[in-house]
Amino acid sequence: MGEQYEIIAAENLVAGYPGNIVWREAKFSVNRGEFVAVIGPNGAGKTTLFRLLLGLQQPVSGTIKIFDEAPKRGNPQIGYVPQRHIFDGETNIESFELVRLGVSGKHWGLGLLSKKDRESALNALKDVGATDLAHRSLGVLSGGELQRIFLAEALVSNPSVLLLDEPLSNLDMRRERELLQLIHGVVESRNVTALLIAHNINPLLPYLDKVIYIANGKVATGTPQEVLTSECLSVLFGVQVEVLRDSRGNIAIIGIDDCHGCQTE
Amino acid sequence: MTLTSFSTLTSTFSNNPIVDLQRIFQFPFMQHAYEAGTIVAIVAGIVGYFVVLRRSSFAAHALSHIGFSGAAAAVLIGINPVYGLLAFTSLGGLGIAALGRRAAQRDVQIGTVLAFMLGLGVLFLSLYAGGYAQEAYSILFGEVLGVSSSAVLLTLVAGAIILVLIAVVYRPLLFASLDEDVAEAKGMPVLLLGVIFMLLVAVATSFAVQVVGVLLIFALMVTPAATAQMLAKRPRQVIIISVIIALLATWLGLFIAFYTPYPVSFFICANVFVLYLLVRFAYPKIRPIRTAQILPDTHSAEET
């Protein structure tokens, strides 16, 4: 992978609000080109990490840096796909318009002459294999199709970091796998660093460089082999848990309610 | 020019619509009505698109009712009702925008204020000595045939300001309306855009009241855009269609009303309503031909 260039670095990071700390004493780093999973139980503060990186929320204490600077809102190097909603059937706007807004939405004026935005939008749609969806209405797209459009919307401004909040939720296993392959392919070809929040880590295991595991007000980080062990997770959760592996390498965590092996919602 | 004097002027259609139109434009009050109606239809057609896109039709509806008490207060103290409308709807708009992100869905809070403001309007009008019913009628249902040339000028100035402002905020407002979270993360001032939007609705409403009145504001602010949205998928196209619908409804409404003894507001509302019904129920029956052509395309995409 060549030189290890650190893109994101956190030290003694405490997140949340003064009266309501979500997690504390976090230390982690992400290098250029890494594919990182952010996992943990519901409400553990995974999205909080993204909000910190986007500059939408300030750390309670400690430092977090992205590209050697404190995060600030509107960083053009970050592409963001929030956890989302689908559009209701009455939203009759073609997907292409949303993707184009990913780059043109920052500019004032009517932009009647912006040919370049159009091309960037078409390229982004091509990269996510959604050229055929360009002129379909957002309101009629399926969950998987919408995620591709959202990904294109995030890619259209050529970011170097992608923050994807639960892009795999509400997809069946086949679509989940397809979308993941697509995300991984785009990340590789565009040489983008990606942080992806997920509920179930198993489908991600073949692609991951790093895991940021948030639970119990604490953060554990490292390679999947380092983090997804009985020892590491027992320390994190503060109770004795056991990590089991099946013959394909899928894991199940025994001892907490939120076991990864289970496909239940 | 009051409504009663207008109905005495009515005559019947001739066989030649050109002649009918020429006859209409001989009257200055009809010229003013067409001028004000045209400006209001263009502005309402455009602002209405964002109202529909942001699911803010209830907020727009509420603003017009808040405007009612403003107009009534203006009547009471003897100034042009438009100023009362502007003051009250702008304050109401700021208030709704300050409620924050999902303001459009705050039905209960907005509805509570709406009811109180209507009540306040009734009080103001009852305190007004001269012609309670007449004033109430024209605020509630519009009196486009009574628009003066100075009112037309004021409408023109307000309309121009609204159009320039929309041209400036067009893309960020579209972005924030469609995808607020991403727009916010990209550093766009979504709260400010919300405030600007509500002020645009406030001013557009204040002037549209002249044409269709407080109660019928939907006819120009919501229905044309909602109809247009069923006919096109690109924002610019939808806006253009929305404006065309609002214009045609207004022009045709004035035209028919001139030759019949019934109010203009009714015909404008009826025009947009009939068109809405046609597009809603008849248009999908023609459309499947097009959908069928797209289908094989999507099917192959699912397989790759």
C-alpha cells in the first residue's frame, strides 16, 4: 500500500455533550485508502463519530483531526451518505437531479450554463453502475437503487474520504453483498478512504482493513483480527463475551444481546 | 370597484373570443386584474414548487390565515391591507422557520397559532365600523377586480424581488429541500435557507391574497405545482409547467368571470382543480405506453 499517510487521527477523544457523554478516551487513526467498518450496538454513538468528522458536532474534550486539521463543516474532501429514509412515492424528481446537486447545490444562482456539473454527475452515476437510473424518479427506486444514487451524490464532488452511515440497512443479503462489492470497487478505483457504519460485520469481513468498535461508552480499534477476539471485546463490553467463528470466517459474539452472527433485525 | 358593481357590467360571450378579449381590456379594472393576476400566478407557480417539494403546504396555508388577521388589523387602522398581510405573514414565516428543520410537519403547533390568528382577525373586523362583511369577504376570497394601478405596481415590485431572490438561492434551496442532511454537512446554511423560503412564501402569499383570497390560496400556491410535479421530473420543467397552469387558470378565470355573474376566485379554483383531476386520474391512463418502454431497460439493469 506504499506510504502510510494518516488521514484521520483522534487522541483522548470524548464525544457527546457535557451532560451526556456518549463515549470517552478514544484513540484511533485511519490511513489513506483504508476501508474501515464502524460497528457497535444501536445508540452506541457511531453516527456521533461521523458528526464529529463533519464538524457538525464538537468534541467534549480531546482532539480529532482530519487532514491534519480540526474538522470543519463543509469540508469538500468529505463525501457523506447519511442514514436515510426513502423518498415517498410523490417525490417525482429524477435521480440525476439529486446527484447533480451533490456538486451544484453549493453554488448560488441558477447555474443555467453549468455543463461541467452535468458531466461530473453522469460520471458518478456511471461509477456506481446507475446510468440507467438517471432519469427515473427518486420516489420509485428500491432501497438498493437509492443507496447507489446516494453514493453517486457523495462521489460527484470527488471527495477523498467517504462516510457511509448504514448503507446496508434494509437490504436483503444478496443486495447487501452487491452493494458492498460496488462500494469496495469504487473506493479502490477512486483511491478513496471509506468509513462505513454497519450493524452486521460479517458481510464486510472480506474487505476490511480496520474496525472501529464502539460499545459501552468506549472505542476499540485495530485490524479485524485484533479487535474481533474474545479478549478485546470482553474488555470493551466489560463482561465476558466469546467470539466464535464458523468455517467461512463469519463471527458470532456470544454474551451480548447484539450478536453479529444473527441476521435478525 | 366592488363586486356588486362588477356583476352589473357582465354581458354574454360573442362568437369571437378575440372580440370578447378586446372588450375586456377596454376596462381599466380588467387590465389591472390581468396585470396583478399574471404577476401573482408567475410568483405563486414558482414558490409553490418549493412549497410542494418541502411538504410545507400546511405552513403556507397557515401563513395565509395569519395574514388574515394582519389584513383585518390594517383595515381597522385604515391602511392598505397588503401591509398588514406582509407584516403578519413575515413574522409568522420567521416563527415557523425558527421552529426548525421539520417545521412543515408541526401540524399541531402551527394549527393552534392559525386558529388563534383567525379569531384575532374576526375581532379586528368586528371592531371596524364600516362594512364588516365586505372587507371580510374580499380578504377571505380575494377581490382581484378591485386592484388599483398602484397596487399593481406594488405587486410588480414585490414579484420582481421574489424572482431575483429565488434565482439567487435556487440551487442551494433545491438541495436543502431535497436532501437537508447532506446540504448541512456540505456547509450550506440550511436554517437561513429555511428562513428565506418562509419569507418568500410570506410575501408571495400576501400578494396572492389579492387575487384568490386567504382561504383559496392553495389554488395558486399548491395545486399548480402539485399538478406540474405529476407531469415532469426535472425541477426547471416542473416550475415552468406550474407557472403555465397558474397563468392559464388565472387568465381563463378572469375571462369567464367577466361574462358571468360569478366570482373570479371560483373560476380560478375550478380551473386548477379540473386540471389536477385530469392529470391525476386521466394522465396515468395515457402514460403506461411510456413506462412500458422503460421497463426492459430496468430489467436488464437488475441482472447485471
